[in-house]
Amino acid sequence: MAPSPRDAAPHLQQAMNETVESVNKTIGRLLPESDSAEGRLYDAMRHGVLAGGKRLRPFMLMQSAALFNVDPARSRRAAAALEMVHCYSLIHDDLPAMDNSSLRRGKKTVHKQFDEATAILAGDALLTLGFEILSQEDTHPDPHVRIELVNKLAFASGGQGMCGGQMLDLIGESEEFDLGTISRMQRMKTGKLMSYACEAGAILGKADEPHRKALCNYAHDLGLAFQVTDDILDVEADPDQTGKPANQDENAGKSTFVSTMGKEQAKARAEMLVAQATRHLKIFEGRATLLKDLAHYVLERRA
């Protein structure tokens, strides 16, 4: 049974639970257990990608794809690939050289459950498996679509995206950032993959440019709102709810939206970003209700 997202409206909660279950089944099929000599690697990969999680990015991808009547089997594969790339980043982010975290989603991080070397390899293997899945014909019969899915994910997760944002995050432990730099860091670290999630749905559906741009703009604002609320949760949420230690950013001396703006201004910024995000969905004329509801869920979440 999938975990129930906190503070979600019942219809959104049901849809998110269904996404968790369907994407987890797809991941389990694409990443089966192995009794080979290197089976420990597969155990670590499965621990890193199947040990809980709300699957927000897969949800965004699948809901975006549904707007263009994409075959759900194809969007599930793309969503599973995206989640593998996301979870690789979490495995590496938790390592002692980065955030040195012992808990993720209420369970031991991969390097604590296994060891550091295995965690590095598990992250590497998930990253490459994600791209392998996107390149396969089962994901989409049109090779141009598959190439664009791979190209856009490579950009979103590389030096100009997630990895570059993580580098800024590390620099922020010893340098104080202004609000503009923090926003840029979080757009790269968190926002790029969220933008990719919605754009991938549009790519799968061969959407026209206005609809594709609307989804990208929605995801851009939602990604920033997500990070602002994440910064707020870091200082005020119960670790039993978040599944990870509290005050990690403060203890590491990192510049965050909360440390720079204060908690109340950060909350106001998150509200503004969510309002902007939902306005981008007007082009869909009421067909993107669940994406709109997701934006409000991000604002109100407690974990």
C-alpha cells in the first residue's frame, strides 16, 4: 500500500498513491533482484530507489503526459527513469562528503545500510539505468522523442542543472549567498528536474510549443516553491514526519531561503510562487486540475 501524502486533498491523495504504486511496480520490474555475484549492488540500488518517497516528479511527468493522451505504459517508463536519476542524486547527496546524512525517508541511507563504495556504485548504476530506459523503444517508438528525452534529462541533471546546483550548495557551506544566488542554486539543484518532469510529458505527447512552455513555467515556479517549503520544514518540522534529521542546513552553515529572508517572508514567497505556478495552467482550460492541486499540496506539506 502506498503511503498517503500529508495534507493532500482526497482526490489528489488517491492519484498520488496510484502513481506511487504503479511507478514502484515499474521500477521493480526494470530493476529486479539479482542472485549474481554483484547482487549486493542491485540490493543497494533497490534500497535507494524503492525505500519510500512521494514520487512527485513521476506524478508531474505522468499527469503532464496524460494531458496529451500519452500511453500510460510509456509515461510510467519515463517516470521510472526520472525517479532513478533523482534517487541517484539522493544517494550521493547523503554521503559523508556531501550532507553526511544517516536517514532518508525514515530509513537508513544507502551508505549506512551498505557502505560508502557500494553507495557510490549504486548511484552511478541508477543514473545510467535511467538513461538506458529512456533510450529503449518501449519508452516511445519515435527515436526523435527518445533522443530528446535523453538530451533534456542530461541537461537538467548535469553541470548546468542538478549537479551544478549541488556544487553551489557545497560552496554555500563556506560562503554566504544573497537571495539571487540562492534562487539560482535551487533552480538548478531542484527546479531543473521538476521542469524536466513536466517537459518530458509534453515531449512524449509531441505537444505544441505554447502548451509545452506553460508546463515548463509551471514546474519552474513549483520547483522553487518546493525548495522554499523544504527550507522551512528543515527548521520547523518533526523528523518523525520528514524522515530525516532536522536543522541539517543550519548545522552545515548553508545559506537558505529561511536564513536569508526569515521564515515568514519565506512562507510568503512560497505562496507567491504557487500562485504563479497555477496561473500557467490556464491554457489547459481546467484539464490540469491535479497539477494545480499538487501546487497547493507542496505549499501545505508537512513532510
